[in-house]
Amino acid sequence: MRKKSYFAFLLFLMLVLAACGTSEDTTSNEAEPESPDVEETESTDEGQEEEEEAAADWEKDVYTVATDTNYVPFEFLDQDSGELIGFDIDLINALAEEAGINIEIETLEFSGIVAGMGSGRFDIGIAGMTITEERKENIDFSQPYYDAGLVVAVHVDNEDIQSVDDLAGKTVTTRVGSTSETYIIENTEAIPEAFPQITEAYQNVIAGRADATIYDVPNVQYYASTEGGGQLKIVGDTLTGEQYGIAFPKGSPLRDVIDDALTTLKENGTYADIYEKWFNERPDGM
Ligand code: GLN
């Protein structure tokens, strides 16, 4: 019995090795004759066919758009209707219409969107996502569509913290996977406390369980004047300049399609109208 299974195992091992050998051979065999082929068929019918095939690879009836549900006023749930609304939602719908494509919006946690764009799980990502060198390693971005930056905010009654320089040893809340989380770790001596939802970060400061929060200016401002009920105040200057971009998997041909549509919407006033609807002013120079 034992001997038998030993031989069976040996046989199995040989088969596996043989299979590996063959597959390696086939790949190298296939690769060789292909290159002269390509040279020969330059700008012939076959070349055109190849182009069409490449287009068919990414053209879809419906493209998935990943976004978030907790980032006022860019994407959030309307308190009465429960509908997903916001600047990014209006913008991506207008862009899809301009580009002549169908989209389907999916919501998930912000850090999951960043990861999901890198892995190609979604076709498009729009979530107030800052264009960073690090993210650019795994994600392709559109041209910038919004200028933001980071700020420190504290409870309205807090007089100790006047700026980022007063944060050493303090508990500073933020959101998991955000540029603010990186900022706190790299540029302050504060104790970072990151939550999946940014509203939790703010609520902890309002409730006195944390000293301060660091997040994107437009989000802090909007939250402070709505849900925050005047309990949060911004202190000090804007810490960094950041720009938001629409995200695509690396090499996606959709990037240029949406980018061209964005240029059109910036030129024809649609972008400025959407901007005014959510920020009550026209964007600079438009
Ligand atoms: N702009 C920030 C970032 O990209 C936060 C975005 C968000 O919370 N949706 O990290």
C-alpha cells in the first residue's frame, strides 16, 4: 500500500513537471512567430481588426462607478429620501451623458475605493479623491476637477489648539486611508485615530472624546455648518493644497474619454453650474 502511493506520488510529480515544461515551451514557441507577423501587417485589414478587438475589450454597456456615502457635499445620502446625492454624483452623471456611456454607481468605504481602483475592480472612481504621487502608482487620474486642502478643526469651545503646531501629544481624528491620515503620521506629533467614516471622526471631537480632527476643507466646512450644528471650528491656515481627480484603473482607455468630456463641461458652463449648486459660488475664472 505504502509503496503504491509512493509511486503514485512520483508519477504525479513527473506529470506536473512535464506539464510545466510544456507550457513554458508553448509560450516561447508562440511568441517567436508573432513578432514578424506584426511588422508585416502594418496598417492592413488585420491591423484594423486588432484595433477593433482592443476597443471591444474595454467597451461595455454599463461601466461601474465606485463612490462613497459619507463625504458632504460630494457624495452623501439625502436625509429625507435616502438618495445618494452630491457634487461628484451630479458631475459623473453629466460626464457620462456627455461621453455617451451608461454608468452604474456602487458605494463602499473610501479606503476600499482606493484599493478597488488599483485592482481594477471598478471602471471609474469618484469620491473627492486627492491626486497623489503614491496613488498614481496604481491609479490613473483625470485632470483635476476640484481644489481642496487640509485643515485642523476643534470643538468650538477649545481655546488651547490654535493651529497644527499645538497638536503634539493630542488625539487627532481622521478617516482611514485618507491623505489626512498620512499627513498626521508624517507631519505631526499627534496621536492619530482613524475611522472608516469621517462623520465618526467629527462626532468624537464634538463629544470631547478627541482633541482635534484633520480633514479636507470643503468637507469640514460643509459638515460644521450642517450636521455639525456649529460645534466644530476650523483653526489655523490650510495645511496643504490638494486636487481631486476622477480615478481609473491603470491604462484604462476610459480615462481620456471622461477627461475630454470634463474639458467640454468646463468650457460649456455645465461644470460651473454644478459647482454653484453645491458651493453657492462660481468656480474661480468660470
Ligand atoms: N481627499 C481625501 C483623500 O483623497 C478624502 C476623500 C474622502 O474622504 N472621500 O484622501
